[in-house]
Amino acid sequence: MFLSVFKTLIGKVISVELKNDMVVVGTISSVDQFLNFKLTNISVDDELYPYLADVSDMFIRGSMVRFISMKKDYVDPVFLQDAARREILDVN
Amino acid sequence: MNRDRETQRTLEVNDAPGTASLVDQLDRVVLLVLFDGRTIVGILRSYDQYGSVFLDQCVERKTHNTFYCDVAVGFLMVRAENIVLIGELKEPTPSNMARIGLGALKEMQAAEQVTTTRATEFDSGFWD
């Protein structure tokens, strides 16, 4: 279900915090069933990670993601709630 | 309706390898950041559904501030669980960093007191 949510976010800017405390801001270009992300136009803290300055496209492994923060209006909380309920109904 | 179906098909084709299309990066120079903080630069030759990769002509890129040193490590297979991210590089050498010898780099690292890990904080005003 979260996969379909993130598929609707393709082309949107998100901020990803990784388990190594790195924060990456970028535009989602694709996402798969493990919630691996491909981000374009990324920006990171150049002082902390100078070696990433030349990187514009990156692949982030889903298992290394701690948080994903996004603009509030990218997702509809009521819709998400309903989707979660529907999922439970489908299982039972 | 027709357009929706087309979009759906495009998504399915792009997702086919299971790994958010690393196919674009094949035979390109990539920079791997590993979970222990090491960075490896090499040419991406192959990958699997978990995101393990084979890298050709690898170097471990040791960095200290804006200085770096590449140590050749040959042909590597990196198991997926160690990989944090894979970034695509246009040039194998960084444009904003100065290359120095391994000895000089190690001296610099030793000279600087190792600071404790930084706790990140949510920036509540980020999206405003």
C-alpha cells in the first residue's frame, strides 16, 4: 500500500533521513516494492559530505531509510486512513 | 482512461527488475556509501534484486574535509545490506576536492579530534 502512495509522489520533492543520520532532499524518480528510491536533483549538506557534491542522481536502499518527510498536501490523510481500513477488510 | 493504462504499463516496465531501475547506471561510474561510512567508487557492472552490486576498477575513497585519497581495491562484489546509497558520478574524480597522499590524509585524520555522532533534528519549518 505504501508503494502506491509513493508512486503517486513521483516527481515530488521529499526529504529522506537515513539510518546513518544523513539527510537527502531530492525529487522521486522511481520507487519499488522494497521502498528503494531513486532520487534526482538531490541536495545534501556539502560540508558534511563533500564527496556527494558531484552526485545528482542517487539510488537509496529502502532498508536504510529512517524517515521520509514530505509536504503536507502531497498526501490526503483521510484517504490514507480509509485505505488502511480497506486493507484490513480485504485481509479478513 | 487510456492514458491511465499507459502510465500503469510504464510503471510496471520500470519496476520489472525489482530494484528501482539501477539499469540506467550500468557501466557508469557510481559512488557507494556503505553503512560503516566508507565510500567506494567504481564502474557498476551488475546488480541483483536485493541491490547487491558488482563494481569494476574500484577505489576506496578516503576523505577528510575537502581532501581525498583513492586506494585501489580492484573488482568488488558488495552485498546489498551494507549499501546505504548509490550515487551516479559524471566524472570519477571529484571537482570540489583536492587529492592528497594516503599518508598525509591519515595524518590529518589523526590530528583532528574525532567528534561524537551528530544527532539530527526535525526542522519544523522546512516545508514553509
